[in-house]
Amino acid sequence: MIKEIVKDQEFLSKPAEPASADDAQVAEDLRDTMASLEGCACLAANQIGSTKAVIAYEEGDRIAVMFNPKIQAGMAPFTAVEGCLSLDEPSEVRRFQLIRVSYEALSGGKLVKRTKKLTGWTAEIVQHAIDHCAGKLV
């Protein structure tokens, strides 16, 4: 279901709760909402009103989802200026060109642990969404 984008900074500032397989609908809502928004590269669940640690992001021609993502390592730091659908003004943030992320993916109705290396633009947008899960306004 397509959801409205949350702009309430108090709500967005709260760290996300761990997600479970029962939060599969949150993942679908993230996909539906992202697909409905032109120029949307990533979304975190709090941006659509959920308190769970779930993110969605562009990965090639599909929308990928991570449950409970955590950055395990980052290399090649740089400064980026990023816009956000939940905020009116762009922010200057520190990002990494290469990251290793641990997360869970929904498979057969349960969450399975995974790790992924991401680079460039994909690494940047995943870091943005993970910041949202931590309650950081980006």
C-alpha cells in the first residue's frame, strides 16, 4: 500500500525497533511507496510511519529490502550533500564509498541473515536509509 511520507522530526528522531518476519507488510509498503515516487532512491520504514528497522533502496532495476541493516565496515570516506523526502533542506553528511552491511532478508516466511558489499551510489543511499533507522535526520 502506498503511504504518505512522514515529516514529523520528533517521530523520525526515534531509533527503530528490530523487525521480524511479521513485518513483511512494511517491506511491501516501502516498495509500493518508493515505486509511486519519482526520483526516490531509498526509504526507511519510519518515513512511512512504521517504527521497524526496515529499508528499501534501488538496486539496478528493482527495489531491494533489508530488515535490521547494520553497517559493519566502511572505506573511503567522503562528504556528500543529500536531499531527503522527509526534510525540506539538503544536509551535508559523511559517507563511505564502500560498505559491508549485515542484514536480514525475508525468505520462505522467515528472516535469513545475509551480508552484502555495496559501492558508490548504492552504498550512499543505503547509508542514508540506515541513518533513518538510527533516528538520524539526514
